[in-house]
Amino acid sequence: MIQRLFILSVTALALSACGDKPQEMNNAGVKQDGAPYQGVGSSQYVNTGWKPGDKTSWEQQLKSRAQYGQNDYTRMGNSK
């Protein structure tokens, strides 16, 4: 009797894990991201030479950072 009750309770517990409800995306209240060149609204994080909302200066900053700040060949110089 106890063994049968144990098996039934384990079976019920195992089957209850299969009852997950599907989760749907609800677009109500979802904030869409803005363009990255719009800025964060705080002048604390603004690099010199870039104005929030100016797409061309944003692209120029990205180009110069990629060329001079993240390019090891130009940063270290020619070591040959």
C-alpha cells in the first residue's frame, strides 16, 4: 500500500513538470532601443569631439578608435 502510494506520488510529481505554460512575448511596455549615436543622455560619458545625435561624428569616432586605439600595428609602431 505504501509502495503504491509512493509510486503514484512520484508519477504525479514527474507529470507536473510537463505542465509548463508557453511563454509569449508581450510588446506592451517593451522599450525599443534608440540609435547608438543618440547617446545616453549624460555628458559624463561623452568623448571629446562627439556630439550626441550627430551620426557623422559618431562614425568618425568609431573609425578613429578602430584605427588608432584598437589596432596593435599602429599602436606599437613598426618593430622590424
